[in-house]
Amino acid sequence: MGFGRKPPVLLSERLELRLPRRADYIPWVTTRRTGVEFLQPWEPIRGRDYESRSSFYSHGVGWSKRAAKAKTAFSFMIIRREDKRLMGALNMTNLRYGPAKTATVGYWIGPDFARQGYMSEALACVVDFAFGALDISRVEAACLPENEASRGVLEKCGFKYEGVAQSYLQIAGRWRTHVLYARLRDDRRGQADAM
């Protein structure tokens, strides 16, 4: 399963994707707080301590290292290579091996970096990592039907629409229906009609 003992660092033309570090706390919380109105409509309501330093250290850094070592999840900080700016995060969770070989992705990016192709570049990099180093066969994602930006990222990266999941996740405090997408390592399907 391909990357040895060191945590993976993924590189693309403009980006570095790596696990969170303690030094990422201030850039991470600043990007989150600056983008709160931009991100809020698309995310769950977080606990009060979500943005605390201790939560970031224990969950963001500690849990991420343990999960990556166990190869059950990878939480990547998205860093712009030219100036080392932390722009957002991309999580690959629910990794299953054996006959399933699947993973789920979710992501966010700060408003200053949106609609510049960064998230598509990051997602393409993580999908390559999943298919190559992890030998995953299927990467899944879900988003709100009205989230055109997220749907565009998925479609640009070769994900295909697969259907609708009623009351899939609680977003902004309400159970919300999501559209489901997937990308297969060896995909022979044609374009699926989206909702």
C-alpha cells in the first residue's frame, strides 16, 4: 500500500497536501473564521470547541496522524506552494479495503481561494493517491444539490452523478438531501444524468 512509514505528502503543480501540524492552527482558524459566512451554508453545525487550539491539536493533529498510520482516513491540509498559504482541507475517510476498496471525500476551501481551480487540483491529487498508493477502487462524495461549485469540482475530476440520498447529513442544523457522486478507478460508465 505504497507510501511507507512516513505520512504522505502529495504534490501537484500549485499545491502541497499534507497532514495537519501544530503550527497550522493559526492559519487554519484564521481561514475558517474569515470564511465563516462562505462555509456555513454547506457544513454541519460544529461543537463550541471545534475551533479551539486544544481541539485542533487533539483531533486535527493527533487523530489525523493515528488515522493515517492505520490507513483508515487521511486529513490533508491544502497548502499553496508559492507562498505556503493554508487554503483549506480535504478529508478522505471511511476507507474500506478487502472486497469493497472504497473511500469518501469531503472538502472545504476559504473564500479567498475559491473558484481558482485549487480544489479540483487537490481532489485530483488525492484521487490519484487513493487509486495508486492505497489501491482503492471507488471514491465517493456527496453534496447539497444547490452547491454548484462543489458539483463542478466533482464533475471536473471525473466523478459521476449516481443519485440522491434523502436526509443524508445534518447541514446548518437541518437534515438535508444530498446528491451522490463517485469516481471509479476503472470507469466504463457514460455520463449519468444529474438532478
